[in-house]
Amino acid sequence: MSAIAYEPVVGLEIHIQLNTQSKVFCACPADSWGAPPNTHICPVCTGQPGALPVLNRAVVEKAVLLAAAVHCQEIQARSFFDRKNYFYPDLPKGYQITQYDQPIGRRGWFEVPLPDGQTRRLTIHKMHMEEDAGKTKNDPARGARLIDMNRCGVPLIEMVTAPGLRSAGEAAQFLIRLRQLLRWLDVSDANMERAHLRCDANVSIRAAGTTGLNPKTEIKNVNSIEAVRDAIETELGRQAREVSAGRRVEAWTLEWDEDSQTLHKMRSKETEADYRYFREPDLLPVEVADAWREAILQRLPELPLERRARFIEAYRLPAYDATILTEERSLSDYFEAASAAFGGEPKIIANWVQNEILRLTKEQNSPAGGLAFTAAHLAELVGLVEDKVITRQTAVGLISQVAESGRAPRALVEAQGLAQISSDDALRALAREVIAESPEQVQAYRAKPALLNWFVGQVMRKSKGKANAPLAEKILTDLLAE
Ligand code: ZN
Ligand code: MN
């Protein structure tokens, strides 16, 4: 039997938790991470008789912003909410309010850069607004099943892509770029550990070179990018083995078990008819008039890939640097502000941002824009290094002092006498001291000239990092040759 080449056919359904203040149809706080169970609830989100939903405008605004950012050709001026009926303990109303046949956004696309330099343009079929359900969990000690309704009514956007992804790795890349976009737009915190981004994957295979679609399986319960990749990879392998053995792939719903790295068959999938969708009678149609849409779209920023391209073009940055600097909007703003204030070669600022500023944002768990060490501080500090007023080492040491004191780098350099030692006499004196104190190393140096670096290091130490290193190296070379 000859081996057949199969092409993976993967589409995703993603649930995105919006970072609004309040829930989608009531005034309860939307973010209840870490809150005790059932403390962020009210009659509306727990479905008490007579309670009526009121649509949160901020949800519509974030949905429109995201729809525009993924190039939806239709951002509907009029969309509708519907009831999706099903019975489950975490759904107190007995139905979920969602958008069924008239969603807010349709026919978009999203470009995913792939590691080989190619890009994959993935069609977004539709995106709609809906509410989240609650959470249930087992309590084996009491033999009970517990329900937490804090998440009932938390605003979500569900995004459905075409089956245009061609590997598990591409699906992972898509999620990485989507997460970046969501944060960039400030639409979602997109923290997967907090379930802000939940992904179902539709997976099938077909003979390479064909275009039809075969029965697919749907993988549920994948909540990290690594898990999405692993689950899809596992399922693609299983389907290839089934088909190679002459069996058919059946349209199952599968659940990914992170611990055992295996897929389990869940219930057979409900059909749409089982949900008995109908228009939500308690809500008006969602009207997004032109003026409102225009006002929202004014807030649409330059998107990450556009900004990356501009950084390469306008600042002559290597693609690698541009990629890192545009990972987060705040970091890219910081780079641009520092670069403008510095006025010199942008690559110099790019290096400082990638080393010192990225380190600071991690240490302080803060976006670059929130650092006490501002872009203006960085520009001034780098200027002092480039003008050879201070050494690089001194500059790095000054960063935390600037952040703590709020004083400008130049003022601290003057107040503490940190200016670089570039005087020939002063450096020569330090070098002589080092040589006098280190007879063994002087001996060893004659056989091993690479030890010069060790001597330079000693001079730097004695000068508390202020010695002009290239000059010290030259002086040491002369003195050691005597
Ligand atoms: Zn509520
Ligand atoms: Mn949904």
C-alpha cells in the first residue's frame, strides 16, 4: 500500500472574554477572577423572573472595533440577539443570549505570519456577541456538584474562522497573533490561564491536492496555545491512521485531557435545531448608526503588523527587532517616543528598549507606558552614553535610581560624580595599581595575551564602572608590554 499524503484542514471557534467594567446585560463587575463564588451576581444574570437585560454599550463598541480590525466587510448597522435554549445547571435562565443569524460582524480576514516568512490569510466567517455561562465543579468530599454563577453574563465575542489553517502550528500562530491584537486594541486581557480566550478546533484531513471537506471532529476544552497545538496534532495523527486503515472519520465531539495528552469522545454533537433558536424578545435590535460607528473607528489604532512594517521601513530596524518592539502596543509607543526624543540612530534606542526596558517591564510586571523610568529618561540616558559622558555600565546602574528618585539622569550624574573617567593620567594610575597588585597575572599574561580582558575588568572595578574601557585597554596593553 502506498502512503497517501494528507492535508490538514483546521478551523477554529474562539470565545473571547471582553475586558469591560460590567457584564453584558447587567451592572455586575465583569471580572470576577479570584472572587468568592456567587458574589458577582444579581437578578438579571441569574435569570430571576421579571428581571430584564439592558445591553452594555461598551460591549458593542469593543465588538465593532474588533470587527474593523479583522477587516469585516460587514459591520452590521442592525444586528439581533437570539436565545439559544439548552438545559444545563450552569445556565440559570435555561437559555444563552447570543447572536445567531444576524451577528455584528461578517466576512473578515486576519493575516498570520508563519515562521517560514510566508503569511496565511485566514477568513473570519463571522463574529458575534454573547453572554458567558456559569461554572460547575465537582466536590467529591461532599459528593456534590457546585455551581458558581459569577461568570454568568460576562461579555464574550465568539469568532468563527474558515477551515483555512493547514497545520497545528498554524493554529497556534493564529492564536498568538489574535491574542496580541486583542491586547493591542484593549478589547480583552486575553489571558488564557484566566480563560479569557477559549478555543474549539474543527479538524479534518483530505488527500493532498483535493478541495472537498470530509467529516470533521470538534475538539473542545483547549485552554492554552500549547494545548491547542498538541490536541490538533494528536487528532490529525489519529485521523490519518484511521483513513490509512480504510476506516471513516466520524463527526465526534472530543475533549482534550491536558494531563494525559489524550482525546476523549464526548456526547455526540447537538444539531442546531436542538437549540430552538429564536429572537430575544427582551432586547431591541442592536443599532449601530453611521455616526456611532465612525466615532468608534476613530479609536482604531495602527495594527501590529502595519506598525512592524513601518518600523522596518522608517527606522531601518532589522525585522527581528521590529517584531519584538511591536509585540505590545505600549512597548512600541515607548520605543517611538524615546527614539523621537533621542534624535540619533533608532537602532541604538531599539537595543536599549529590547534589553533594559523589556527587563524592567518583566521585573515590575508593568507595561512600558507605566514605568517610572520614562521614554524621555531613556533618551537622555542614551544620549549621555553616546556622548561618552558616562559608561554603559554606569547608565544601566542609573536606571533604577531614576525610577526611584524621579530625578533626570543628567542631574544624577552631576550630583554623584558619575562621569566617565577618560583622563589618560587617571586611567594610567589605576592601571599601574592593578599591575602592581597582580604579579602572578602579569606573569601569566606573557604566555596568554587573552588575559588582557581580566586586567580591563580590574580597572573597571577599581573605577566603580566609570573607566573608559577602550582607553583603559590601550593603556594596559602599553604598560604590560614594558
Ligand atoms: Zn448581574
Ligand atoms: Mn458561543
